Amino acid sequence: MASMLESFQIAFALNVTKKLDAATEKLMRTPRCSLSDYPPAFTDRRTLWPEDQTLTWKLNGNRSPFINTKTRKYIQQAFDDWASHAELNFREATENAKADFNLAFLSGDHGDGFPLEGPGLTLAHAFYPRDPDYRGEAHFDLSEEWSDKYDEVGINFRLVASHEIGHNLGLGHNTHESSALMNPFYQLFEPSDMLPRPLSTVFLRFTSHLHT
């Protein structure tokens, strides 16, 4: 138990006490993305998502915490958060077209090995570009109190969607910077603060970890 706490505290830059102190417990109870914190930090999306065409997304199913047009608006905003930094373009797919990215609100065990556990626990998850079965998919827990406000009430959907799309593009979790968009734990900030550096700079940081 002490070694697990130590590893967690080191990973998230907490004071290493090897005990379940107040700061450690508070972070552990914070809602988060359900993907592992320890996969490769980066997948080489240059060989996976073509840069010379517009990529498409689709909201699947008929369940959403907002009216459908609002949900789709926030999804497009989340993709645009990355488009402005990543030399990629995104648009919503037409109704009958196949999409590169598929997003859905789901509940409980939905067959992909990552059950959504109810309010206040795991918020969502997405799949890396090389996943053979779920490439481009992002799943959001319908039971969460999703919000479109930037306040302390509920979980802001656009922020979580931007995080999950980062996984779809090939980025892993950033456990070392508590204010990073790709930190696994939910945090509230304005959209203008999410990606302060050009994404190409972020990609270059992980050159030694590329997988082809």
C-alpha cells in the first residue's frame, strides 16, 4: 500500500509521504478520465491521421445531456481547440457518412472493457489511433452532471471532450503538470488557457517516443 501511494504521489508531484494524507486523498477522489496514466505518452499520429484532408466526427446515439444542436456545437469547439494547434481540420460528418471520430454518451458496462461507473468517478475515456477495435471513439458517462458553464457546478463537457480528443489524436496523460489539459484529473479553466503552446511543439517534445 505504501509503495502504491508513493508511486501515485511521485507521478502527480505531490508531497511524498507514503501515506493517504489529505492532499493525496483529495486528488484520488477527483473525477477523472478512465484511461491508464502509464501508456506511452505519445503515439505518432503523423502516420495515422492524414494532414492533407479534413477529418470528420459524428455524435452517435440519441442520448445527450444537452439539446442535440448544443452538444454538437461543443464537440466542434473541442475539435477546434486542437485544429488551431495541430495542422489538422475537423468537421461534422454528414448523416449517412462514415466518420473518423465517433463520440457517444453511454452508461455502465458498454462492452469496451472500460465501464463508466456513475457520477463523480470516471468521466469518460477515448481510444488511441492504433487501437484496432475502437480507433477514434470517445465515450462520455451519461450519468455525470454535464454543464456548458465554466463554474464549479457540474462537469464542463467541452473541457472533457477536448481532453478525450487529445487521446484520439495520440496523446497520453500528462501527470507532471497539474494545469495541463491532458492531466487525467478534471480541472476547470477557460478554453483560452487549455493549449498555451502550439501543438507541434508538444509533438516535438516526444520525438524519442514515436511508434511507427
